[in-house]
Amino acid sequence: MSLTNIIEDKLTTTFSPDYLLVENESHMHNVPAGSEMHFKVQIVSDSFDGESLIKRHRAVNKVLDQELAGPIHALSIHAYSKMEWDKRNGQVSDSPPCHGGGK
């Protein structure tokens, strides 16, 4: 099972999201082809209603603690309540280009 699938499974089991997108952005960095090290997570869940941004990030980080201790090098988290997601029209900013590692 790919790391992307593991992340999706863990977040789905924990948060029962209305929307979840896990993107492997490793190709944007100076890593070997096929790497799974840099990820962007967009997640919309009732679990985030009334929670601060830091609590949302901590909750996601806790679920992925094993992966963050090992294969994940970078994780961008975009965690929203359903109402916040609707106000954003389902839009999240693109990740910036990598400026390190010679790319």
C-alpha cells in the first residue's frame, strides 16, 4: 500500500471527512523519482467545527505520528469545517515551488 493510501485511510477513519484530498507533492522537490515524502492534505470535517487552526493541525499530526517520524519529510495541512470550505468555494492555494535542494 502506498503512503498516500495509508494517509487517506488513517484520516478517513479518524475524521470521517466530507472531503479529503491527499496529494503527493514530492515531484516538486529534489528527491528521487517515485518518492513519497512531501504531501499536501486538504480535509473537510465536522471534527474541525469550532477548533483553532493549531488544534486541527495537531489532530492531523497525531493521527500521522508514525509517518511523520519516518517517511514523511513535509506535510502541508489545510483543515476546514464544512462551513469554512463552502465559504472558500472548495479552493486551496497552490503550494509554492521548492527553493531548496538544487531544483
